[in-house]
Amino acid sequence: MIILLTIRIEDEVKIAFAFLTLSNMFVFFSFQIDIDVEQLVSLRQAQLPYRLSDELAEDLFRQHTRKLVEKNISAALDRLKSRTRTVQDVVKVVEELDKILAFNNKLISLKNHEDAASFACGVGPVSVSGGKYDSERERDDLKLLYRAYVTDALSGGRMEEHKLAALNQLKNIFGVGKREAESITLDITSKVYRKRLAQGVSSGDLEFSDSKAAFLQNLCEELHFDPQKATEIHEEIYRQKLQQCAADGVLSDEDVKALTRLRVMLCIPQHTIDAAHSDICGSLFEKVVKDAIASGVDGYDADVKKAVRKAAHGLRLTRESAMSIAGKAARRIFLNFVKQARMAENRTEGAKALRKLIAFNSLVVTELVADIKGESSDTPPEEPSKVEDKKIEEEDEWDDEEWESLETLKKIRPSEEVAAKMGKPGQTEINLKDDLSERERADLYKTYLLYCLTGEVTRIPFGAQITTKKDDSEYLLLNQLGGILGLTVKEIVEVHRSLAEQAFRQQAEVILADGQLTKARIEQLNELQKQVGLPPEYAQKVIKNITTTKMAAALETAINRGRLNMKQIRELKEASIDFNSMISEKLRENLHKKTVDEIFSSGTGEFDEEEVYEKIPIDLNINAEKAKGVVHELARSRLSNSLIQAVALLRQRNQQGVVSTLNDLLACDKAVPSEPLTWEVPEELADLYTIYMKNNPAPEKLCRLQYLLGISDSAATALGETKDSVFSVGAEEEKFVF
């Protein structure tokens, strides 16, 4: 243990002595950047006798190089942060940074030297990492130095290649991130680019150059500036100029010329120009439009009109842009009226809100649109284009018959006299087509149409109400509402027709309460159809729907009460009545079951397999296999019950009932052939056979009954010989039954 401790102490002493020796050697070159090959070889030779590891030697070497760099950094920062900083101080800052770069280059070249293996460990690029400038606060100071060097590199108005390489080295030495370095460089380069651009404009070099794009491209290359960033600067410069020119709300001819000159010099694309005008001039115009709309129905006076016209034409906006801005503001008010109509307590209040919407459109928005277009409110609207004209003609042609038949549609088309009296119609270019769904717009239109039809309802005390009938002028407002809502002619016709159909249906259901369509009722319905103006084909559909519904209910009742048989069903089908669509499948299956049950209880003994298994399922549109299973199930259950019922009737001496019941038993046996039946009293089976034989049945029926009752041939012969005597005695006995 003592020996090991001694060895460790000796090693530590060697290491300390080696560090001290190397430190003393570093003092020789720690204040100068000229490091030669001999010094590095001497350091390596001093390391080896002490067996100092390469890692420790490398760390010691890097510490000393870092301290040398830190002294240069400190000197540069002292100059940069000096309160009395002068131009000479800035020069000194750059000189200190150049010393660092020179020292770094020297170390890099020595690292790549052919005898580098014999040099001291750690020769290579320097870094401040791990030193006094490795904290976050000190890194901000390093960024200031980096910024100062970039500024100096661009002081001549261009970026030299060797300066780019120097900046890259300085970034690595200082440990500045890539994004941070790019941000600093971009900020400074952008300012220099603006300065060079201003010089080019003021001197006329840019304006009179053969190729302005080449001039700008060359400028970017000299500064190593991203052309996309340059384009953004061009747009920003144009926007600033545009804001200055449009500050008073008008772009004069001189302003337009200046902006055009600037656009050409900076090679700004047209779509960028349009976007800038739409944004800057559009914002100014939007304020004017909002003020105009806020003035309301009574406040849209000559001053407001003048302001709108001045802004619309003075700001040099395209008509599309101006209309888009106005439309956005107007539709916002339209939707407020729509919201009021929806929240109204009743239809009358909702219609009043829509009337305000119509008035606002006529007195404010229509004037606004005319002022934007530079039209007079008294002049007729512009002629539609050929495409629009063709579309209108097609819609009119499509709707001619509808306009002629529906009275309410006729009323929304004003005559020439009424149109002249009402004045210019409200605008429809700004509408709610894209703001509301088709159903919502149709519902709003229908609300006002009902108001036109019913008039205004006023409630008075004691629960009474007064209805004020409106004149046909309300229909003209309805027509304007259709335009504001953006409804097409087809959609408008559909609303009128659906309302007429609703009115026709309500009264037709009263006339056809029992579902019977007589000649007198047909005449009454035809008169009603003419009154509401519903096209004949739609009236016929309503009538058919009502009669079908009523008939379906009647048929269902008849089936449930057992008053409908297969013969009647077939008669209905021959009359082209779709019985199967009126009655549910379950009810049709129940009807089939009742029909089969009637066959098994008819007392005829007949069972037609084709009728039961094929025709009836087809007529009732039910599954044939499922229906056959129902028949077999009924036959089995009724077979044994029929024997019991026949014996009961025998004991009651009801001979006719016995015969009918035995016929039912034979019918069930035809459906499901049975084995011979058993009974506790064989004499009663013989009596049943005798009674059935007395009625002279068909031989095959009698033979089958003999088999089912288990009567032998000899017994059957004997019963046949004694049948007359048996029944005479039986008849005699009946006389004495009280």
C-alpha cells in the first residue's frame, strides 16, 4: 500500500512539473501569433519525457490558444463598447478580429503540415468554447463583434470572397449558430442593398441601364444577397411609396407615373402590384364604404356620394376590387337583417325585417354600386353581356308556362307602368348566394311571399286579430328580395309552385276526406287548381297522392276487419291500383294466412294447389316458400281439430255441420297428407262416415275419408247397406228430443 501511494505521488509530481514546463514554454509565444515549427516540435519533445498523455497535452495547448484569442476579443470589445467610440476604434476592433483570424489560419496550416505528427498535440482551429466567453451573456457580446465585422466587410458596398471565408471562420470560432449568423448578415446586407439601390436610382444608373433586371441581379451578386429577399425589399419599397401617394385618399396622375416608374425600375411583377393596391388602397376605400353604409337609409346624401365616387376612382381601384370590398361590407349588413328576420316572434315581424333589407338595398347599396361604377342612379342599368343575355333568354323560355299558370309569379313581374312608377330596381350584383344555403334563401323568400298572400296580422285585446290586406306592390318588393338572396328564376318558380301545391293539398284533403273521387269532386278540384294557379300535372300528383293515402288506410282497415278477399284484391289490380305498395308486407302476409284459413274452413273440401301455392303469393307479392310453410302449419293444426269438431257436431246431431267439418278435414289432408286418425269411440267414427256417405260425396273424397277414419272395406260396405235405417231411426229419435 505504501509503495502504490509513493508511485501515485511521484506521477502527480511529474504531471505538475510537466504542466509547469509546458506553461513556461507557452509564455514564449503567448503574446505573439507567429508560431513556428520548431516551437511545436519542442513542445512535443518536452511532453514525452514526462509521459504526459496526449489528451492532457492537447487540452493544455487549446487552453493557451483560447486565452490568446480571448485577449484579442477583450481588446476588441473594449473598443466597441467605448462611450467615446470613434471611427478609429471601429478600425481597431476589426484589426483585433483579423489577428484572431490570422492566428486561426496559422494553426490550420500547421495542422495540415507534412510534419504535423511531430508537433505538439492540439494544433488546429481555435474556439472560445469552454472559456470565459462561453456563457449566454458573453455570447451576445460575440454577436456584436460578428455584426461589426459583417458591417466592415460590406462597407465598400460589396462582399469580397475572402471576407465570406473570414466570416465563416469567425462564426465557428465564436460558436455563433447558423441561423443567428444568417440573420445578422441579412439585416446588414439588406440595409446596404437599400443604400446601393437608392444610389442607383438617384444617379440614374438603374433607370437608364439597358437591362434593369441585369442591374439588380449584378447588385445581388456583388453583395452575395438572396434575390428573393431583394424582391421582398422591392415590394416593401413600392408599398411605402404607394402609402405616401395615397395618404390623401387620391392617386394623382403624377403619383401614378411615379409608381409606374418605380415598378419598372424594380422589375415588380403585376400581380404583386395588384395585391399591394388591393391591400393599401382597398383599406382606404373600405373605410369610405363602411362610413357610407353606416350613414343608413336617410344619411346617404350628396356628400357621401361624392366621397364614395372620389375614393372609388381616385384610388385607381379596379371595378372588381371595389365591388368586392363594397360587397363584403354590404353583405355583413344584409346578414344582420336576415338574423332579425329569423329571430322574429312571428311571420309578420320577420317580413318587416326583410322589408328593411329591401329598402336598405334600394336606397343605400344600389346607390353605392352606381357610385362605384360612376353611373347615375336615374340611368337604366348596363346592358347585359351576350352570354348573360342568352342565359336570361333560356331561363325565360324555360319558365314561360310556369309564369302563366302561377298568379303569384305573374304579380312579381311588374308592368311597364308600375315599373316606371317604382323607379330603378335595386341592384342584385351584391347578394347572399354564397353566404346562405339554397334552403335558407328559399325559406326567407317564402316568408315574404306568405306575407304578400296573407297580409299583416295585428293582434288586439281579448284575443282578436285584424288582418290588413296588402296590395300587389308587395310582390315587386318580393321580386327585389329574390335578387338580394341570389335566387335563380328556377328556384323562385319552385318556391311559388311549392306554396301553391301546399295550398291546393290542404283544400284537396278536405274535399277527398273519404278518398272517393267522384265526378262532382273532380270538377271542384279542377276549379281549385285554377284558383291557386298550380300546373295541372302537379295537381294530379297531389290528387293521386291523397287518394292513394286514403285508399291505403281504407284497405288496411278492411283487411284488419276481414272485409277484403282475394277476388276484390285482383279487381283492384285490374283497375291499376298498386295494392302492394299501399299495404305493408306483414299485413299482406296476415291476409294470406286469413285467406288460407278460410279455404280450410269453407266446408267444400276443395284445395287448389296452384291457387294456394302460386297465384295467391304472386298477387300478394310475398315469398312463395314462406307462404307454403304457413299453409302446411295451418293444415296440420286444423286436421286434428276438424275431427274433434266433427264428433262434437255429431253428438249435437248437426249432420250438415258434420259434413262441412269433414270436408275441411279432407281439404287439410290434401295440403298435408295424413296418416289414419285415432279416436276412443270407434262407433262415432262409423257414424261420421255414414253421415258423410249419405250426402253422396265424390267417390275419391269418400274413399279418402274411409282411410283417414280407419274404416275397413267390409265395415264401409255394411255401413252403406244400413245407412237408410240408421238415419230413419236417428230422425225418429230427433222428434222426441226436447
